[in-house]
Amino acid sequence: MGQAAAIPIDIQASDVSGQKTVKVSDIQPELTIGTLIKGLLGKMGLVRHDSAGEPLQYTARLERDGRHLHSAESVRDALEADDRLVLQPRVNAG
């Protein structure tokens, strides 16, 4: 038998302040977390550049586990239906 068909999942995502929250449906399991984050930035209207004009990098924290996800992880391996992600900009000291 072949591999079972991958079933899209639904999640919720918010910014670190909790003021911007979206529900995202039909996420394809083969997507990477990095690709998912890029899509969420536009959907949530989050800023993409800091005050100096430098690009901001965002990370996603999975509330269920309390851990930060790696951008190379697949949705299939990292997320479950109805998970909640919190997006936050990566802060570089200096």
C-alpha cells in the first residue's frame, strides 16, 4: 500500500502581544514552518522591517509544547490540528 494522503490542518496564530490573531485553514503538511511564518506575516499585517529598515526575522512558538519551532521543520512533524502559534520577531542584541 502507498503512503496515506496528507490531510491539511487548521491552526490559530497570534503576534506576541495577542492583539493580532488569525485562524488559518487547510495548511498543507509538506510546508516548512519558515514558509508558514512568511505567509502568516502578510495575513496578520505584521511589520517586516525594523526602525532602521533592516528585515525582521520571526520565530514561532508552539503554545502546546512551549517551544520555538525551527524554520526547516515541516508542518507535518511539528503541528497538530488546532495548535496555536505565537509569532515574535527575533531580537539581535548589539
